[in-house]
Amino acid sequence: MSGSLLQERRPGGGANLAAEPVLEVKELKKHFPVRKGILRRTVGHVYAVDGVSFSIAQGETLGLVGESGCGKSTVGRAVMRLVEPTSGRIRLNGHDITRLSKAEMRPHRREMQIIFQDPYSSLNPRMPVGRIVGEPLYVHGIGTAKEREERVAALFERVGLRAAQMKNYPHEFSGGQRQRIGIARALTLDPKLIIGDEPVSALDVSIQAQVINLLMDLQQEKRLSYLFIAHDLAVVKHISHRIAVMYLGRIVELADTRTLFTDPQHPYTEALLAAVPVPNPRQKRKRRILQGDVPSPIRPPPGCHFHTRCPYAEERCRREVPVAKEVAPGHVVACHLR
Ligand code: SF4
């Protein structure tokens, strides 16, 4: 995505870092079994998420980036409890929700919502969009029919749609409008945390900018916290206060956005940054283009997962898993050389 449409805007400074985090994730793992044969015996595992830790403050956006298949979407789904974590801990507003049953999760579901990359596939094509957006209110038994309708109409206006469009069906909207409907639906229950799983990746550049600006405005108004998942560092840069970089199921670097862009410490972050277009052509960036593909998460390389592509790899990297270290306040790196 070209940075030009968004470069004037910075994330708001309203993140409340002193208060208890809205979301706290500790050593989260999700290993999917690989089954084969008539008896469906487990013959291995996909190590989609392999010990991920982070927190998000009120009013803060944490960007989660990495190449496709690195496990970032699985992190979002595990936090939402759409997939069961293998181990680790998820705390939402101070409550441990890792092992709660469906019924126990119900009150916490209101607190966090997800926006998907392709809103069309998550919008029922046979339902008017007003009903889709209002359905969570109905399911949770909130308000009278009239109050629900008024709330949905207000949400439509807030996300840049017209209340009159509530009776239209999903196919009558453009991609950008459908993502606005997805955002309205996510806001229906007044959540504290929104997980955006590649929410703008399928949109045209100019529409991406509009949707990101809308999300930033809503964050300031409602003190929302975002986990913003994307493969594109340029997109994540504009909306995120901090960024976590993921590679093959692990976070390899986490820092505030400015530090990550000006002083990256992990060779993988360096390589990702080399692919981001620089607005000023005279401003040169150290270019170290990544070689090879991401290895399979079924058989991740031992030691540092990145050693098969790292230009600085040494013997130790092939044997020992690098421990995440705080190299400066708030700047965490998992590399033997740091
Ligand atoms: Fe490269 Fe070794 Fe650091 Fe991994 S631990 S990123 S292989 S130098």
C-alpha cells in the first residue's frame, strides 16, 4: 500500500499504559494435530502459534505483522476463543478467559469483537444489513425493537453509511461499504477490544485509507483497544502505537512503532522493512532482501526458526531457541546476537 494517503496521520496518544491492560496474552500456544489414515491417527502437529506473549492497553493499537502462514490470524482467533488454545493464558479486562466454557464466555464475548478481511463472507447474504448489525443486540436481549433500530441507525451514520441503507442486502454494497458494515456490527455491543484480521487487505488503496482513518477516529472517541493483524508493515505503521513481528509462530521483535522503523534489531524485521517503500527516494534504507520461503510450520527448523533464511546465522542459532530479551525499555527482541 502506498503510504502517501495516510502519512499525515499518527495514532492518537490516548493509550492508558498505566492501567491494567485490556488484553494480556502469556505464552500462548496453538498446535493443530495433523491426522492421517482411516483411523485418523495424529501423525504430527502444525505449530501455528508457539509461545506468544503481549499485552494491549486501553486505547492502544498493537499491530501484529508477519508473512502469510506465520500464525498471526490464529493468535486473533485463539484470543477470541474461536479456536481452543493448546496452552498459555489469555486475560481480558483482568479475567482469565483461557478455559471458560461457551456459557461462561458469554458476558466476555461482548467485550471483544473481530473484523475479518472479507466482510462479504461473514455477512449473511439473505439478511438486510440492518438486521445483521442489530443481531448481537437481539441475541443478548438488549433494548426494545425500537431502541435496537435506533441504535443500528446511529451506528450506520457513525461509520459513514446512511440509515436508509439498513434495509439493503450485502450484495448491494461496495467492498469498502461492506467493511463499514463489518465495523458497525463489531461496535454494536460497545466492545473494549476489536481484533482486525487483515481488515483492509482486500480493499483499494484509497478505501484502505478511509477505513483506517475511521478506525482511528473510533478509537479516539471510544477509547477502543485494537489488535490489528496484517502482513503489510506500511498499513500497520499508520494505525499502531506498538508493533509485534511474528515469524513461524513466535514473536521475534516487539517495540513502539517509531523504534521498530528507525532501529529494528531483529534480522527478520530488518528484511521486512527493506520491502516497505520509502516515501523520500533520497532516504536510503539498508536493503537485505529475504531469500527463500517460510518453512513449513509442521516441521519448523530447530533453534531459531529464522536460521534457514538469516544472513547472520551461526552454529548456535541452529541448536538453541533465542530467548526474548528487553534490549531497551519496551523493546523486546528474540535473537542470539542481541
Ligand atoms: Fe539470525 Fe541467529 Fe538471530 Fe536467529 S538467532 S535471527 S538465526 S542471528
